[in-house]
Amino acid sequence: MTRMKLLLAVAALWAFAGASQATTYYVDAAGGSDTNDGLTQGTAWKTVAKVNGATFAAGDQILFKRGGVWSESLVPPSSGASGNPIIFDAYGTGEAPTLTGYVSLPASSWTWDSGNVWKTTITSNSFNYVLFGWIGSNGSVGSVWGTKFTTGKSALVAPYQFYFASNVLYVYSPTASNPATYYGSMAAMLMTNGQLLYINGKSWLQIQHFKLTYFDTYGVRIGGASDHITIANVYSDGMIPAGTTPHGFYVSASPAPTDMKFYNVDAHRNYNGFRFDGSASGIVVRNCRAYGNRNHGLEDNTGGGVNFDYCHFYGNGLAVVISTDTAGGVAGANNVPQYTAPQAVEFQKYPARITLTEDDPGLIDAGAYVDSFLPQFDQRGLQPSIAIVTGYDLSNQMIPKFQEWINAGRDVNSHSWSHQYFQQPSALTIRYTGTGTAATMSIAGNVLTTAVTGGPGGENIGLDLTNASYNTLSKLVATISGRSGYTATQVAGAQGAAHTIGLADVTGQDIKGGTGYTAQFQESRLEPDEMSTSKAWMNANLTGLPATRAYVYPGGQQDTSTQGYAAAAGYAGARGAFTMDLGTKDVYARGVNIQNITSFGVNPSLMGLTQAQMDARIATLVWKSSVWGAPYGVFWHLNELSATDVGNLLDALIGHGATVMTNTQLVNWLAGQSETGTTTYYVAAATGAEADLRPTQSSPVVNAGADLGAGYAFDLEGVDQRVFGSGWEMGAYAYMGQATFVVVVD
């Protein structure tokens, strides 16, 4: 049986007993005209706008021609009725009708403006994203997301920069040549803060066989007083790393909906694949897939109004080592188990660059522990990074061991001077216990003073905090405690080696009453000192250090200020916090913050695992990095991983195609990429094949879905689920073998 014979007329699937007076309308992006009546394929309408401006009756069908592409938003203008919904669907053969924010900008669309700036007219109120092509020196091609400027076209001084105002897009072209020629390709992303399919205050609708791509806010959005909606065989892939959006499918309707169905749909590469807000009941997500969404595959904030079954969620949660596939919702039967690889056609847009670091030698004696797992690296021809703390007596004692590691080719990085967290700022508590009637303390200009009233002479203190006798927290505590009439206590968690010049200025704080006063560290004083002092110590005591230096934030404690401090201290880059910069941005094609490489601790997510469990979790991490292009730093501490665990970790990374690097190697590689116009953000092109997340024969979704009935049996491309295999697939595509698929480039 040929595929053509399997493609049945969609209209026949939607014959309802009460719809005898229904009308069918046709929309054809290539051959239609909005001056037509739309009642036959030969007199089809052309635009989505024409559909949005029409009025439809219960039972009407609006069919979009397969192979058509519309850079418009579909907003159904009418509601159907119980048992007689309005249908939006496809007709013809080939690729599903595509709604997209992607608008190609060919060479013919550009004119020269001035200098290196070119311009083109775009009919849009605003947009935030331009996708630039990239041509490597070796002829390889890829793409990167541009940097938007809002201050005017004069700000455009480097590649991949653009400015948009009054329907005119301005871009920088380095050679003053046509930008489409220089970059190889260019496209604007419309639909800013909008949606490709918006159901607002409408009910009794059925929507099938649409492909939604390149949107920065919503693929499908359902709001207002909407209910009784069925969406089936739809593919929603945002692709744009737009902060905490886009959402593939988003529902926030009021009053609370009671009947919404999502059948055989795909939600990939969004922020959330599915997100449900407000109140709801009776929402069913069945036979669905959600891969590689930066936050969750499915997020239900309705308090349990969403039920999902026969679904596969994988590789969601870009900023965490484990997968955050679902949050909320009621899990039914037959969902594919977590960490089960999807076996998609193609996902490796980027190499997965991952570093491995053991933290804290010098703060603790971890020499023997580190030596115990180094053979695991050597056997595989790899090198670890080792992040050392430099401000303790133990640090000095370990200088020979640090040097031994460096001589053996290990990457030894600064992990601060004292390991003091600025986000845990309490340092020491000072209390006056003498006979005076009052006492206050002040810190100003690195000088700590006290003023006692009514006490014996000589009790006032004046200490220069730069003096070596009390320039660390432990020394200052001992000095004050040794003075008559005073007590000083180091706060639990504060680090004794932290320099006292990091204490915040205060004036006239009461230290006589109650429990005294607790002095605080000030980030802008503490952090520059921690970084610069550690670097100076390493320079003075170790040889063979790399020309470019990487910093490793203790405890992952960093923010935009510390990133600037690290750069000012001469660190080329830093392994950063436990979440991505601003939670969302660190993907290669948007620009990776080289002073905030995302960090993942093995504790507890990768501890105590079998070899198979380690392999499955690392496979997911590599998959996420490959899809989006996000460099990761994995770290651990004393005894958190055994030598066998380290070997299993390395084997999993190698087996799944990761590029294992040291922190310094990764920083150097990032710094060698195209600069986006700041001192910290660098972009790297997506040079691999475009991700193709359709299932292969070995995918766990093949023949694992539920039979949803004849009305939903035709997949996104018109293939009858009932003909191939022993069961239905999860997701919008029925498996037929890759050779039958046609890849359509938007």
C-alpha cells in the first residue's frame, strides 16, 4: 500500500450528524486569493488574516493546504456548539500547514544605509530576534542569534548586531557588503510577545495538523472563556531562547475549563512544553511528547486539573543536572519512564562541552582522594580540573601536591582565598561586657573603632584591618576577645581566613545591649579581595600555570557583580552558579557568559548510582547540551564519588559523545568565539544539522501510544496510525521509516 493511498480526505473524518448545513472553506498560501469565496480548492483564500476576519457557524471546516507556510497568527473568530465543533485542519498532501514567526530576508530585500549598516523594511510593530547565518573559515555553515540594540543604528559596530524602528530593520555587515551575502542567510522572527494560534473566549473547536515554529512567546495559547477544545496532531517547536518563554502549549482560561484535550502533539525546544495556569479540571494530555524544553516538559499550576498519560518527556530542564520533565499534573498510566532516551532522527546541533572538577583542596586535605581517581582520567586520555582554596595553613602545606598536579598536566584553578560566601554575610558578633554605661562600634576606611561611655580608660579600640595581626576573621576575633571588656564570636559558617577588609562599613552600632552586634561582609569588598588574593598566592607559589586563568566560584555563589569582579581580577572566565545567567540565557547561539559557566554538583543527583543509572542521567545531560549548545561544569567534593563512580561518569560522557574539557580549555575555547559586543558574552554557531525530533524505529514511543479513535488517526503528515505497526505512536508523527520523511526547511 502506497503512502498516497493512505492520505484520505480530512473532511470525511469530521462528518457530524448535526452538521448538514456546514460549510467548508479552503486556504492556500501559494495559489489562493482573499478576493475568492474560499469555498473550493480552486477558489481558496490566501491569508490567515482573511480567516481571522470571517465569521463561521457550528460545524464549519476551515482547511489549510499542506505545504503552505504563513507568517501570521491564527485567531479563531467563532465558537462551535456541543457535538458540532468548528474544525481547523489540513487538506492535500505533504508537509503540514506551517504557522511560523520565521521570515527570510534574502539579499534582494536589503539596501545600503550608511557605513557598514544595511536596512530592510519589515511589517511588524516590534520584534526581538534575528537569526544570522554563519560561515566558518573552513567553509562550514551555521547560525547564531543576533544582539538587539535599542539606542539607534549608530550603536551597530560589530557582527550580528541589529536595530529596529518604524518598520525598518538595520543590521551591521562587516565588509559593507549585502548582509545576506556576508552572513549566508538571515531571518527575522516575528510574533514578538504574541502567539501563532490564539483561542480567546471561544469554545467547541477542534484543531488538527498544524506545525508551529519559531515563536518567542506562545505556540498555542488558550485564554478567556474558552472550553471544549481539542488539539491533535500538532507540532509546536519554539526554538528561540527567549528568557522564560516561549511555551509550546499554554492554557490560562477563565472561568475554569472542564474539557480540553491535547492528543498526539509535540512540544519541543520551548521554555515550557506545556504550561497550565489558573484553575481547571478535565484537561487531558495523551500520546504527547515534550523534549528539550528549557524548564519543564509539562508544568501544571492549576492544582491538579491536568491528567497526562501515554506521554514521553525527556531532556527538559536545561539549567539543572537532572531532568525537570514535569511539575504538577496527575500522571496516569503508560508514560515512558524518565531518562528513557527518545531515539530521535537528529539532535546534535552542537558538541556537548562539559568540564569535570574536584573542589576544595586547600580548604580540606583532599590530596589522597584526588590521587585515587586520577588514574580514571589517565586511562581515558582526559584531564580533570582541580579547584583549590589558597588562604589556609593547609593550602601552604599542599603546595608540593598542587605543583605535582600541575606538572602532570592537571588544570589547577583558583577556588577563592577563604571559601567565604558573600550570600552568607554574617562574619562575627562583637559585644561589650565591661562596666561602661554604653558602647558602640563603627567600621570606616578599613578601620574598626569602638566608643565606650562611662567605663574605665583605655577600653576604646582602634584597629587597622589591613594590619597582618588582625587582617583575617579568625585573627580579629582573637584580638577583640583578648581585650578587657569585650567578647567576639565567629559566626557559624563564616570562614576564618576571610580578610577583614571585606567587612561592611557601619556607624555607631550598639554593642553594649542584648547580644551585641553582628558585623557583615560586603560583597563589593569581599569578592574582589578573594579573587585577587587567591590569584596572587597562586602566582607566587606555583609554576606552570596557564596564561589565561579560570575562576571557580565557591558554592556556586555568583551574580552579575561577581562576574565583573572576576573579569577585573584578570580571570578570563569562571565556572558559575547552579542556574544559568538570569536562569535562561546561556546557550551558544545567544551568547554564553564566559564568567558564568553553568555548574552542576553531583551531590545528590549523581551519587550512589549504578553504572546504568549514571549512564542514563549523563546521556540526558549530553542530549540537552547538544540540542541547545550549553556548556556545563560538573563538580564534586571529597568522597562524594568513588574512583569507580568517576570512571562510570567518564565512560557515560565518552559513550554519548561529549567533549570533555578542563575549565581552562573551555574558557579559552569560548573566548575564541565571535564576541557579541561585551566583555563576557561570546556566541558559537550551531554548525550541526537542524534538530529533527521525529522518532526512529527504536524510539520508545513507537507502538506505545493509546488508540484515540478514527477521528485522530492521521498524523501530522497525513499518515494513518492504524496501518503501520501494532499500535499508535506518541507524538505528532507516526513511524514509517526515515526514508519516507521529507525534511522541510522553514
